[in-house]
Amino acid sequence: MRKTTLLLFSICFCIVAKAQLPDYKTRIDYLYTGINNKLTDKKNGLYFETIDSAKNENPHSWLWPLCALIQATNEMDALQPGTDYMQSVVKAIDKYYSDKPPYPGYQDYPIKEKISSRFYDDNQWVAIAYLDAYNRTHNKKYLESSEMIYRFMMGGLDTASGGGLYWKEGDKSTKNTCSNGPGILVALQLYKLTKQRQYLNAALALYGWVNRYLQSPDGIYYDNIKIPSLKIGMATYTYNTGTMLQSNVLLYQLTSDKKYLTEAQRIAKAGNEHFFKNGRLPGNYWFNAVMLRGYIDLYKIDKNKNWINFFEADADNIWNTERDSNNLLGPKPAKSLIDQAAMIEIYARLKQVKDLK
């Protein structure tokens, strides 16, 4: 009787505790307010890397956190038709534009402050968000910028190791899943919009290359392959599994070939088992946000709630255990722009799933 009473108490406590959590929309509002108050340079429309200026490497943020923020604001606009949270981030990203030959693209730091490097994946993440926005708004800037990014990223393709895109312009030492997985998604989305066969051909070539060199036997993905040694960098990150999962879902939608759906489900099962431990995903929120995109796309097809449950558990645990007095999130005291943006995206996407029911 005592054990039964304790069990019932525990269940009731958990239900009440969950019920007391702010809803996803409220959490998004808190985080976006924090970005505006703590991480935005209102003098010039740029952003700060973290809330602690003493710890920031530069006066302003690298492009990478803006890759997270542009997707986050896209999801906010999708949740609230008629808003344009993206616009301020688009204006900031424009300040990273570089017309350096042979192809224009975005460098990793505002060009007026210093000349810096250009990464293929940084550009691809921007294109993915812009293509999502184009599908929603039909704003030609988003499509034209994405086509520009496609041309830039394909400048990173050569025949070393049989194909694949390098990670960083001018650095021919490594080809990464993180520059090929999102490259596949950019090409597939452009094909879906334009029906130009070149985009599908490029996507399929990159897809085959990644699976040949960088997929583990159980379905998740390794980080990179070194050139010219072909040594595999065997670190595993959630976003790499996420982009390849999403690529399979999109290929299934475009071709109706069930092999892609079967592979997507295999990857999803492997990702869940490999990454979700003791109620938590690995600590990089943004990597997990990218992985969530693939799981949600798969859920929309097969309606398997297991693909969503563990993300919900992780997102609630983050809110409960890694939040400061300003309602900013992160495991470290110096809360970062990329973490706030990532969690906005995660909460927004989880709300979209909840609204589907």
C-alpha cells in the first residue's frame, strides 16, 4: 500500500510539474526578448556571440550563430503569419556578404570589420532557412540568394576521394558530412522549386558519396574524411545524422521510392538509440535543432510519435535545469546567441507538431 501511494504521488507530481512549465510560445517569447536585450547591437543591427563581452572573441558574432537565428526567426514567422522576425537577421547576414571570386557568398564575419574565411556549411544553413522562407513568402530575394549559395558551394566540389564538398573554401584537407548533408538539402529544395535536373543530379551524387564514405554501419554519420589520406574522423554529431535523415525523407517525397523512407526510419531509430541517453541529447542545442528537422519531417509521413517524444523530454529538461534568472538557456553562465536561437527553433517546431494533432 505504501509503495502504491508513493507511486501515485510521484505520477501526480510529474504531471503537475509538467503542467506548470510555460508553453512553447511563452518560452520562445522569453528567449527572443533575451536576444533583443542582451545579444543585439542596436547601433548597427549586428549581434554578439555571448552575453559576456569579455569572453567574446570578436566585437560581433560569427556567421554561424546567425545561421541558427535565421532559421529560428523563420519558425517564429511560420507560427505567427503576418510577422517578419526574419528581416532584421537578413539585414545582419547581408553584412557578411563577400563578392570575392570565383563565386560570391557569405564570409564568416562582417566584411567591414575584417576579411575572413568562407565556409560552405555556413552558407548552406542560410540557404536552407531562405528556401523555407521562400516557400512561405515567395520573396525572390530568398530564392536568388539560395541560388547564389548553391553556385558557391559547388565550387567546393572536386574528384578527390571520388567527389564530395570540402568544408572550407581554400582548405582541401577535409570533406565533412556537415558540408555535404546540408548541400544535399539545398540542391533538393532547389530542384523541388525549379524542376531543373542539375539540382537533383547534384543531390544524388552528394548523397551517394556521403553514404559511401561517412555513414556508420548502424546508420548514423561520422564527421569527416581527411584528404588525401581518406582517414575517417569518427566523431558523431546529431546534426550530421539529422541532415541525412531529412535528405532521405525529401528524396522519398520527390521520388516516391520507398527505399528512401525505409532508410530514413533506419537512421531515425539509430539516431535515437545512439544520442538520447538518460533523458538528454548531447549538449549542443543547435546540432539537436538540425536533427529535429529530419525527425519532424519523418513524423509527418509515418506518424510515429516516438520520433518526437525524446526531443520533447530533452527540451523540457533544458528549460528546467539550464535556465538563468533572465530566462536564457545554456550550460555555461555566458549564455550564447546560438543556444537561444537553437532553442527558439526547437520550441517552435515542437509547437508546430503539437498543433498538427
